[in-house]
Amino acid sequence: MKKPEEVIRNFKKSDEELLQQSDVKLASFIKNKSRFVERFPQLADPFATEWKEATSNAREILPDYASVSYQVNSTEALNAQIEEGANLYQSLLLYVRLAFSDDATALSLFGQPQYAAASRSAIKLPLLLRTAFLQASKPEFKDALTGKGMKLAEIDQLLTMADSIVDLDIAQDNAIKQRKLDAFNRITALNAIWERITLVCFCAKLVFQKDATRYNLFLLNDGDNPEKKPEE
């Protein structure tokens, strides 16, 4: 199947500048609507109403910085949980060393050789924590570990922490996808407004070709020095 094309901006202005320009041009259009409709019937009602609704709807879409904030918060929460999970696993290894005299076989059963690669991974660390939980829950290991001071609640927390990391990883992935969806919806809505603005300004060149004052009301300016837009 063909990959869907990504929506791109058809304008250089910022979102706020475009919405403000839409308000200004729409107000001027409504005041002079009869002149426009006389030459261009397609600009008759409900053109102005739909234009106003499109502008209002676009304002309801969250700006990109709001989506970024949600994504950042999700990432920070995930990273904090990964760090906590890694610390919990290191505590387990300490008790394993104490209980089994630093035996390499025992450490291997609890996944110690995989720790370096898993310690910062939202995918590998939960698997390692679950493996550690299953091993630590076996009677022969549980008794030895608790005998050295490890709490039963800490053993149970290995599984809880693994599940929490998975949930937060999903939340972060959803935040990334939501930001892309928000950007698609926002740019699509703004492009539709820009299309109306450019259409009216184009028509105004004919409607007011002998009226300099009104002609100037509909001069189209997409920014002389547009700022570079961030990737969305």
C-alpha cells in the first residue's frame, strides 16, 4: 500500500499570526461582501460563516508546545521509573551475592550478565525484572534472600516495577503519536484557513482594482522574514 503523504504548511507565518490575519481579513471581507459576491458568486453565504467556523475550530486545537510538554512529561516519568527499577535490581544482586557468596552461577540465574545492556532499556529491563522476580520467588532462593535481609515486599516490587515500566513506555509512545496527530490536524486546519485568505485576497485584486483603499486591505503578506518552523 502507498504510504500516506505528510501534510506540510502552505504558509510561512506562525500559527498565531495566521489566525490573527484570518480575523482581520474576514472582518474586511464581511464589510465588503456584496462587492465580492457581485463578481464572484462562490463567495456568497455560507462562505463567510464557514471561514469563521474554520478559524474558531483551529483555535481549539492544542498548540505544539502543549503536545511537546505532554511528551516530555511522559518521557521523564519513564526515565525515572527505569532508574528506580535499575536500583531495585542492583539491590537484589547485592542480596544474591550475600546469600550465595558471590557465586557466578547464582548471579547468572538472576540475569546479572544482562544487566549492563538492560539497565537503560524500557524493553529489556522489564524482562530482566520479571526474570529476577520469578527466580527470587522460588522457595530455595526466597528463603536465602530473606535470610540475608531482603524484604518480601522488595521481591514483589520486582514484578510491579516491570509492569509499571511497560505501562509508562506505552504512555510515552502514545504521547509521540498524539503529537503527530495533533500536528496533522492543526496544519490541515490552518491550511484550510490560508486557502480562504488567499482566495479572497486574489479576488480583491479585481474587485477593488480602482479602489486603492480597499485594495490595500486585502494585500497578502506571508511574512518578509519568516522564522524557521520546528519539525512537527
